[in-house]
Amino acid sequence: MRLDKFLKVSRIIKRRTVAKEACDGGRVSLNGRIAKAGSEVKEGDVLEIRFGSRLGRYEIVTVRETMRKEEAADMYRVVQEDADTQKERNA
């Protein structure tokens, strides 16, 4: 699955266009390397997302094309997340 689509389906980032802009802007790393929106993700990969001074690190647990909003958080495991990032994602 494409990285930008995974970010949207998992609801780490709520809109795919924003996910694509973050990837293309060099703010998303996949397994320690800057990733483009079209990068393929798989289970076990580690994502790192930087928005300003905030940082979130997530391990991909499962990859599915569609997911209900209530179950989206099951697609990843939070490795590290700043308090501000956590508040924003839960809003």
C-alpha cells in the first residue's frame, strides 16, 4: 500500500492530500529514510512523522485497504509521540 494512503486509512493523518504533502515535503521517514508518498509500506515498518517541533514514531502492525474509524488505531503501534501530537490526533 502507498504510504500516503496508509496514513489516511489509519487516520494518523486525516486527509490523503495532507499526507501526500507531508511526504513530499520530507517530513515523513520510513525505516529511517525520507519517504515519498508513493513508497510501499508493509507490516513491521517504522514511520516517523515531523510536524514543526512535534514528532511521532509508529510501527505498522497491519496493512488494510479499508478500515472503520473505530478500528483504525489497530493498524499501528505508537512507539513515541509528543503530547501535542497525541492531542491533535485525538481531536
